[in-house]
Amino acid sequence: MSVLVGPNTKLLVQGLGRDGSFQASRMREYGTNMVAAVHPNRDGQKFEDVVPYFSTVKEAVAETGANTGVIFVPAAFAADAIVEQVDAGLELVVCISEGVPVQDMVKINAYVKQSNSRLVGPNCPGLIHPASKAKVGIIPGNIVKPGRVGVVSRSGTLTYEAIAQLVQVGLGQSSCVGIGGDPIHGTTFTDVLALFQEDDETDAIVMIGEIGGIREQLAAEFIHEHVTKPVVSAIAGQTAPPGKRMGHAGAIITGKAGLASEKNRVLTEAGVHVVESPAYIGAKMKEVLG
Amino acid sequence: MNIHEYQAKDILQRFGVPVPRGEVASTPAEARAAAEKLGGQVVVKAQVHAGGRGKAGGVKLASNPDEAEKYAAGMLGTQLVTHQTGPQGVPVRKVLIAEATDIADELYLSIIVDGDLGVPVVIASTEGGVEIEVVAEKTPEKLFRVAGDPLLGLSPYHARDIAAALKVPASAQRATAALISNLYRVFVENDCSLVEINPLVITKSGDVIALDAKINLEDDALFRHKDLASLHDPEQEDELELRAHEADLAYVKLDGGRVGCMVNGAGLAMATMDITKWAGADPANFLDIGGSADEKRIEEAFKIIVSDKDVEIILVNLFAGIARADVVAQGIVNAAKETDAKLPMVVAMRGTNADEGRRILNESGLDISAAPDLAGAAEVLRDRLAGMKGGSR
């Protein structure tokens, strides 16, 4: 079993501009089964001489049987691309695009919830399953190693940081999921924790949070009630001043609950192994797993 | 993006939210003319992007046009320092001259998007005219929250429910409910991230009116609101933050720090700020150079950091995924040579082309201490700080 992305992933990439094309190459190079490319006005052509181009997601799915979509289109068009992928019946829709207007996401999340699709992102690094060499998104394939620790994070670079530390202490990863830095996102910490708890490839979980919102608190509640696997967690942004947006649209302290100290307190109470900085995740996981 | 009170009130008026009659003035003479036109008592309000104006002398009641002119002259061209600004304050270029209001009751009303609920939420309180954070802390039972719906928006019933919770007089219930509905439209149709009316006032004659107004617009949605984008007032922003914004860099100046931070990725940037604290010094800034920064953008990022007079040492932490470490290294070397910056640097560089990046830095002749990773960066930084004059400031 794998978490959301794995040996059965048949990937469709939408938006093959400069970044989308570069990342599509990296995904194929890693070993991902990319079956379709969607971009306007390239019908009949092939991406890297192999993967057929289509103008619409609907056609691409009908022709190739793609079950997973990843979106690299500019933020202004990302919401529409999500609707297109959901309507085409893709089981998993991963939106990498950063800067999607929040009020677009208010409507989009409601739309996705009444469908059979799952949305990851937006503004996320995507997912990777090292054992089957499947990656959907931008997590560098050369830093991961197959193993038994699941990683979930709001931040892309902190996902890489955690992976590198785990590898350094000799621990590989089962699956890694970047849920994204925006205040409204499709798949939450709680959703991914539930998947890791069920996943027979995962023995332990790394969860990296940030200041802002109460998602980490909701995750703590879920862990306390439903997660029996050990969880190591860190929150970035202890030194961030209240009221200032720290890059990520969701990383802004608007009340006591948004503080790193408050999140750490609640996670500790829930039995999570909390480290004071993302710098110490690898060492802590090593200690926990013995 | 922040806008001024007078601009926010223009928007409110267009959406049928009542505000006091008023005019904006750039000179004392214009302020006098506005006061004469409005007649009677007026309030002179400094237009700055900061709260706490009243206590800082930025809001004054004038009983005649002479006084209005005098107060405007005292504010225009000065720097207003409030508890929300830095010690240098923000420039006052305009004042709003508004007719004075006979206040019977002060209430509070705001709308934000609640990320956890995934919808806009209206927050109302009978405690207006004070900072809402204080109400939330001391008397949370006096906050009333109603969530909008992605499809319904805010239904008229919800607006009536909020008006009832505000305990406005029966004669003002309808007008208050209408105001709340219209305010919700302001929020949604202009892609706001915050609309705040504090205070919302019931006048002695029983009218409901938005006495003050604060609107923040969502940066990511400005592409579809060109008219609103033009309301941007660069003078109200920190100079370095403005430069960074123009270079498409996510940068926040932090008061009192001396470690300049240059990082790729918002999460890693926050984690890097955090480790400077454990190394014994405060971060001077948040800076995310982004995923696909080219040499030019890196150069500008470096120049912004060294332009900050508080910075004594620079911490570079790069985990290159999309970004390439050699490009970042070259950008740093170019900018350091151009600005003749002699500041010491602690550099952790990993990911795509990291070996090449380290080679470029090592051969540059700059004062650089290499660190292996995030935890290592904290240790190397601590050692460097210990060797520097001044210790912990």
C-alpha cells in the first residue's frame, strides 16, 4: 500500500510552460508513469517524444486512463484547472501553483468536497512514494530513500529538510506529502495522518507545521484519539512577529492559537514527540525508533 | 495590500454602507475649505496605514474651520508614530476631514477568511472602539461569529441574526442588517482579506454608520482589480520591504535583529529565523528568495539585506530544489563585490548543484563559514557571533 501516490499512479500534467516542463522531465526521470500532457494548442505533439499532448483534461483521461493530475498553470487559472480535473474524474488532483486567490479556494474547496476527487494543495510541493519511484510534484527525487517513515508538511523546503535529516540518520521514507502553505487547502494534516495510520508501509510519522491557523491543534486532537504510530513534530516560525505574513499566505499569527508555542504545547499534550526546531527532526526520530 | 481610511470609505459608500460625510485634504487650506463646506464640528484624521492614531495625536476634533486648518497643519508633512509603527513612524501626506458624529453606542464589526473553516466569517461585538484583540482575550463571550457559505454567501437571516446580537435599538435593526449584508458584498466582490469597522456607531438620532474603516486587499487577487491596485501608497511601507516587493521577493523587516537571513522557501526561512535565536541573536528579517530566482534577483536580495543597517552577519540557508545553488552563489558573490560588503557570512548549501555553489563561494575571497545543515548552521553562527564585538545586543 502507498499513500495517494504509488505504483498505480497514471499521471497527467497540466500546464507545461517553463516550470511545468522542467518538473515533468524530473518526474519522468525519477520513474513516474506520466501518461498525458495537457496544454493548449499542442494536439498531436508529444512531450519528450513519448507522452501525448491534449488540449483538454477530459480527452486526455478518455485516451490514456490517467487517474492523477498535477497542475502547474499560472495562479489566476489554477482554480479553473482544478474544476476541469475534478470534472474529468481524476481521483487525485495536486495543485502546485502558488498565489491562488483565497476566495477562489473558498469556492473550489466546496466544489471538490462534493466530488469523488481529492485535492492536495495549492501552493504545495506535491507527493512522492520512493518505493515505487512515483512522484507527483517537485520534491527532488535524489534526496529521498525508500523506508518506513511518513512525512507530512505545510512547507516544501522543510519537507526536503526533514527528508535529508532522516536519510542522514539512516531512515528512509514510506511516502511524503506536502499539503501546502495556503490558509485554505484541500488535504489537511488530519487527512494525511489518517492515511499514514492505515498505511502498512509506515511505522512512524514526521509532521512539520507552521505558525497561523489551528490545523496543528486539530491534528493533535486526531493523533490523541486515532494515531498509534509515533509522531515527531516541529513548528516553524517561533520568532515570527504577530500580524506579519511570513511568505506563505497561511503563515500569519492572528491570535494566540496561531503561535508556535501554543501549537507545541497542544501537540506535546497529545503525546507527540515535539522538537524545538525542524533542525532536530532526524535525531529525534532516530531516538524514538531506537 | 493596505489602503487608507478615506479610500476604504469610498469603497464602502459605493456598496451602500453609510459613512460620515467627509473630504480628503493634502494641505491646511484644503482642510479649512472642507471644514467650511461640511459646517459645524469636524474630525481631522491623519491618513496612515497604522492603527492607534487617536492616542498618537493623529485624530483631533475641531470646532471650527480655523481649528481644522491648524490641526491639519500640525499633522501634514510629519511622521506619525503609533504603537503599530516603528520608532520612525509613517508619513502623513493626507488628512480626512469628516463631520463629527453624536455617538450613542460604539460596536464592532469585521470580516476575515477563516482558513480552518474555509469560508469568510463575520465577527461582531457590542464592545466597539477598543482593540478587538483585548475583547477576545478578556471577554471572549462578547464576540459573535457567523460563518458565510461558499454558495449562499451571507444570507439575510444571518445579517439579521448578527444585528440582533449587536443589541442595536429596534428602529436601527433593519439598517444594521442591511449594512452587514452590504459589508459582506464589499468583502467578497473586492477580494478583501480584512474589512474592519471599529467602531460601528449608533448615533443619537438612531442612525447606524461606519465611523472608521480598515480594508486589506488580497495581494494574490489584485490582478483582477486593477482599479484597487492603483490605491497602493508605497510611502507607507518600509523602504526595504518595498524594494523587495518590487523584486518579487517575500521579505519582512524584523525590528531589533542583527542576523540577516537569506533562504529559499517560506518554511525553511522561518526555521532559519528560529535557529538564529538559539544561536544567541535575533533575526533581522524574513526572506524567501523563491523557487526559481535568477542571479539578478539573488543580487537584489543580497543588496536589500546589506542595506539594512542593523545587519552585522548574514546567514544563507539554501536547500535547492527548483532553485540552483550555483546561481545563488554567483548572485551573492556579484552583489558582495558590487556593494563592497564586508559582512561575515554563514552559509549552508544543499540540493541541486550545491558542490558547485560552495566552490564559487570558497573561491570568492569573501568571509564565509560553511555549515553542513540547519542544526550545523546554528552552531557555526553561535561561534561566529561569539567572536564578534558587541556580543548580544
